[in-house]
Amino acid sequence: MGLSVDTINAMQEIHRGITGVKTAPDVANYPAQLNQVDCPMVLVWPGDATWTRETINESDDTRSIYTVTVFVAPAATGMRGELIVKALDCADALREYYQSDDGQTLNGFVEITGPDEIRYTGLRTIKYNDIDWYALQVIVPTVQQTA
């Protein structure tokens, strides 16, 4: 399966249940422009991947990295304490999920390579279609094996 829309949509289904997340659309419904009333909004992007084939047990191993981006507010609104609290609450809820037993397998969909390898970038300014947004990112490494 590897880098796939199905994996991202499975992650988004989980993100819709995360405390503090207001919107987490499936890939086909990613917006052309973000709307502040939909934030915090989570969008997931595929990153680097490696594919290996083991001839002994004839399995494929796909290691993929996904970037979970949580858009909190347009940067034009200015940095306020409430935005920092909102961002940290989302980051903490994501951390709690990804370090849980269910989080280690994305509820059975794919295996996370280890909670120590999940990274958090902190609150920063990220562009989305040429507009600056306050956002945070969680980098999630995964591994999938298929026979």
C-alpha cells in the first residue's frame, strides 16, 4: 500500500476524533483556501518513503513519513495567547494519541515505527496557497508490510 490516499484518509478519520481539532477533511476535500472558522484544521501530507523487497519471506516493506499539519489561525490575526493555548492543546492531544497503543498502529491500519521517532515542530508560520498561517506540524514515520 505504501504512500496512499487510504493511509491519509485513515489518519484524518482519527484526527477528527482528536480533542481540539475542528476539521480534518479527507484528501479529496482539501480546500483551495483555508477558512479561520474551520480551524484548527488538520491536513496530512505524504513525505519521503523507502520500498524494500525481502525475497526470503516474499514481503514488501514500505517506510513512509507523513506530515500532520495543524493550521490554527491566519498569521494576519497576530500571535495571541489563545492561539498558543489552542496549538499546544492540539499538539498534546496528538501526542497522547500517537503514543497510545491504538496510535502505534493507527487503529490497526499501519504501524508507527516508534513513539520516540515522532517529531513535533512547534508553532510556526506556514504558507497555504500564498497565505501565512500559524500552524504546527507532527512528523509521523510509518511502516507497512505486505505479502
